[in-house]
Amino acid sequence: MERLDVKIPGREYPVYVGRGIYGEILQGLLHGLKPGKVAVVSHPSILELHGQYLMDTIAAHKESPVDVLTFTFPEGEEQKNLKTLEDGYRFLLNHEFTREDVLVAFGGGVVGDLAGFLASSYYRGIPYLQIPTTLMAMVDSSVGGKVGVDLPGAKNAVGAFYQPQAVVCDVEVLQTLTKREYGSGLAEVAKYGFLFDQDLLEELETSQQLSQRYEMDQEAIVGSCVAHKARVVASDERDVSGERALLNYGHTFGHALESATHYRLMRHGEAVAIGMIMAAEAAAKAGMAGPELQEKHRKILKPLLGEVNLTAGLGSDALMEDMKADKKRGEEIRFVLLEGLQRPRLVDSLPEEIVEEAITEVMAEMRRAERCH
Amino acid sequence: MERLDVKIPGREYPVYVGRGIYGEILQGLLHGLKPGKVAVVSHPSILELHGQYLMDTIAAHKESPVDVLTFTFPEGEEQKNLKTLEDGYRFLLNHEFTREDVLVAFGGGVVGDLAGFLASSYYRGIPYLQIPTTLMAMVDSSVGGKVGVDLPGAKNAVGAFYQPQAVVCDVEVLQTLTKREYGSGLAEVAKYGFLFDQDLLEELETSQQLSQRYEMDQEAIVGSCVAHKARVVASDERDVSGERALLNYGHTFGHALESATHYRLMRHGEAVAIGMIMAAEAAAKAGMAGPELQEKHRKILKPLLGEVNLTAGLGSDALMEDMKADKKRGEEIRFVLLEGLQRPRLVDSLPEEIVEEAITEVMAEMRRAERCH
């Protein structure tokens, strides 16, 4: 097991990465926090798999009984809304939670984001723990304290920066992920590789086949990604210096893809993977990088997209519109582009033609590949 | 004009106190912040009085036009809820507000609390300014960054700590307050006197008649209170060391009074005034202070309660129940008691009999006084 610290001044916290560790770590954390009540925030489907062990673990954390309650809601990005949040507030109020009690986010990014914002705003903040259950959430959303819910048509439009007490990444839990969900998480791993970490990139590249990827050293991979995330978050928690913004590599294109397809056609990681291919294409067109960069992106990312089917109806127009809408509404339209491997740069104004061409060409390429399946 | 700084490390901000200053100061602040859009959050009734000047001032802050919009909602604590908050999010989204734009809270405590939480959570935080229009908000709620909305039966159950960019206390605006609203604010001024400031107390005492109080040096009074608040907030922003908790003097009893009368029978300051009389009574009963303390409270606070009518139906039982409910739900039941003037102490466990006796006796005394009107 590895322990990494997110060194935000005054709010430093640990991220534990290991296999089969979450029960023991959780007991230790609760022993320290001494809550009277614990609310596990999760989906029913996740608790069906892990709930009994989780409940028993929490209940056993000390001699005197602790109230363990569950607040669950259905899966899906569309559930990360103000309505679910309000249900959460009422749940905590009805069960008389105080600032001495604790929330445990047990799930993927949607659970972590919603539970974190709930914790940040209930009586101005109660402690919470993140136990991510997807590879995506382990390497990205569970660390760094960006929490929130969506408004209709505006992802993460309501939120806060609110750091957890601790994060527990237990790769054992990844066993229950589908191949597709796992691949989506690997796209986010690849992002760290392209931005910061050649070793990570080579490990992904050598185990080209998705089937082999389950054999990777998951602890080492998650540990590397968390270390990168922790470093970036510690130096730019509030996303102001531009350093944290680098983590949005592939995300400007990716968000537009997700939004234009109403979060139904592809997983977040898949959208980010396509987004990174588009970003590499844009970097080439802008004269920032050569074709090797594009090739490397295709080689590493395309195997992760086996199950994506882009509808023929989705055009680059819709994506362009979506990006402009983002710009109008609180989100700046900034691109992270690479000048080479591990050489990221924030680009504030990328000519519209380049953006549009990159989108059009990559979409056409993806559709050709789909027809050949 | 006086400028006081709230010295929270990394988020220091100024509070300006003066007469007839808000137009000029606001222009200067907006010149520095350079927003593309400004949303004034207020009540229709306030904008009827001050709106035109405010809008003209904002619009004139630079040569190029700035979009000035207003988001208003009706008066009343019951409007400080999730529904109004959601309306606010949609308003900002529909008008395409970005993190470069600015909210201006222009009103009393309800406006400031709601606008502040809206600002804290829209895209994880956009800048906001506080221009309090009541004495209560000037000396208390506008400074210190406690923002939020209520849940049914649970005041400030959803909220955050989120500091404004600046606060502008323009005592000229107090002209339009009713006598009753002004008196309610003076109760909060008296609180600072009892806790920290003998001069303030003497000034209140010598101008015994409410009619004379309009003749006080309002700038000096507001300045003294803000200085106390700024000092306490800077040393205990998050309400953890117990120092900020001292500012709840009179509030444990006061909240119970407000809640048991559904926020309809008395203003916040009036409830706090009665709460402080109860606290002095409790301190005497607990053997912490002598009868002089009680007398001083009655002398200074009773003149502020001219228009309060306690219903005969309100018993001490209801108040006790309310305090216990608060305790169960996130709020600790702690009392601030005085061992003498300017000698406050946090008391975690006050015997229930003492609390009940203090409530019963002060309520009976208040009702006798009402009958003699």
C-alpha cells in the first residue's frame, strides 16, 4: 500500500492506494473522526455488490455502535442535479446529522461530486471521505476537491472547492468494472501520460490489447496518476495559475462531444480520448507539433474506443455550437495542446477553423473505423 | 470615511464605512474587477428606493457599457430558500454569467446570505460585493462570509464560508429604515458592547430614548462594530476555535424565540435582545454574574423592544423544544454567558432548569410590561 499526501496548506490529506485495503483504512479513519453517524452516499447497484461488507466494516469500527445510513440515487450523469442534492439535504436533516458526523462517497465520479458538494454545504461543511469505485474516479475526480452538480445543459454549474478528509483507492474494487468502464478510466490514465509521464505512456503502449490491461500493475498505475494529480492540486487548488487547467487536456473537445450526445453515447473517458486525438490534430494544424504526436495518440487511445458508436447524425456544427455555449456560460474556452509528449501548453485563442477541421477530420476517421468493425 | 480590513490570510478584503459613499466606492471596485456583467441581487422594495441611483452608478463605472441586471425576490426570511437559490442559478445561466462577472448583494441579511451563497457556488465561485442596507447587516451579517439559505425548519442549514471582495457600509442608506428595523440593528450593536466594548455600551446607554439614537454618530458606531467583527473573523474564520462563537451572544435563546414564532412576531435583533436578557438571567442563576449585569441588560435593551408583542400562547416549553431540535440538527447547543461586562465565556452544558427558568421569568416579565403599555 502506498500513501500520497495532497499538500494543500492547512488542509493536507492522504490518498491511500492499495489492494484489498478499504475496510481497514476506513476503520482507522472513522476511529480518528469519531462520528456518531455515517451516511454512505452511493448507487443501489454499487451497494448490491459491496454494501454488506462496507456496512459491516463501518459498524465494526469501534465497540460502541455507530449509526450507518445509506443515501442512494440511480446511476447516470442526469441524476447529478439540484433535485438529488435537495433529497440529500433532507436526508441528513431528517436523520439529524451534525457537523461531527461523516459522509462517505462510495462510487464513481457522479457519486463523489454530489456527495462532496452535499458535504461542503450542509451546515457550511461536514467531513467526508472518498472511496472511488471506478478507475476514472480513482485517478481523477476523487482527488482535488472539485465537487458539484449540474444545471440543465450546464455541467458542474453549481459547485465548490471542498477537500475530503481522505481518499481510499482500492484497486480490488475495479474487478467488478465492465471492460468498457475500465477502458474509459485508462483514457484518463493516458492523459497523465501525455501530459507528464513517459513511463506511464510506455506501459499503456506495450500492453496494447485491452485484454492485457487487466494484467497491469494497477496499484502502480493509480499511484502514479494520483501523485501527478496531488502535485498539481497542491500548487493550484483553485484553478487560477493555469497549472490545474492542464488537467483538462482533451476535455474541451470531450465535453462538447458528451454534451452534444446528451451524455448517452459515450463514457466520459471515451469522450476525453477522442478529445485528445482531436487536440493532437489541432496541435499539428496549428504547427505546434508533428505527425508523430498524432500517431502516438491514435495508437494508445483507439484501442480504448472499441465500443463507441458515433451516430452519423452528429456533425461538427453541433460540437462547435456546444463549445461556444460553454464559453458564454462561465466556462472559458481554453485548449490544452501539446508541443510534444509531456510538453503541454495552455492556448487561449485557437483559430476557429483549426478547431472545426480537427473535429471534422477525427469524426470522419472514427466513423470510417466504425463501418469497418 | 473609514476603511477596515478583514485580515483572513490569502483572502483579505476591505470594509468601507462612511456616509454617502457607496456610489463612488462601488465604481472604484468595479473598475478594479472589470466585469462584463453585474447582477444586483435585491428586493423590489429596496430597488424602488435606491435602484435608479445604483444602476446609474454601475453603468457609469467606465466608458464602455457594462450589462447591469437585477435579480430580485420578495422580502422575508421564508424566501431565503433553495427555490430562490435555484431561480438565481438559472438567472445567471440564462444571462450567461462567467467567473469574470460580479454579483452585488444590495439589501439586508436575507439578501446578503442568499447572494453570497449563490456567488460561492455558481461555477465554484464568482466575485461578489456586499452593500448592506440595514444596520443589522452592516454591523453583522455582511462581514465574515457566512452565507447560505434555510431548509424548512432549519435556518442556514445549507451554506458556505465565502468571503466577499469588499463590503460597503453607507450609513446614509439607513435613513430609509423604519424605527423598528433600526432598533433591531441597535440590539446587535449592544451585543458588541456587552462582549467587547464598554464605550459602545455607554454611548447606547446615554442616548436612552430611541428617538435620540438617530442622532448618534452612526459612522463611528458601525465602524466600531465592524472592527470587532473583522478581528474575530480574521482569527477564527471557520468558527472552530470558539472565538467566533462568542458572537452568538443572545443567539441561542434568540433563535429559539424566532423559530417558535415562525420568524413573524419579532425581528432578528429583537429576538437577540430578549435572548441577551435571558442569557444575563441565566448567568445570574448559574452564579456566574450578579444582578448589576441583569440591570444593565434591561436598561439598554428594553427600549429597543417597544413594538414586540409576545403572544400569550408562546410558552417556555415551545422554546425548550426548539433548542433541543437545534441540537439534534447540526447546531450545537452552546451558550455564551457573561461573567461580567466584556467578560464572555462559552458554556457547553448549562443545566436545563436554569435555561428553562431564565426563559420563563423573562417571558413573564415581558408580558407584564406589554400589558402596561
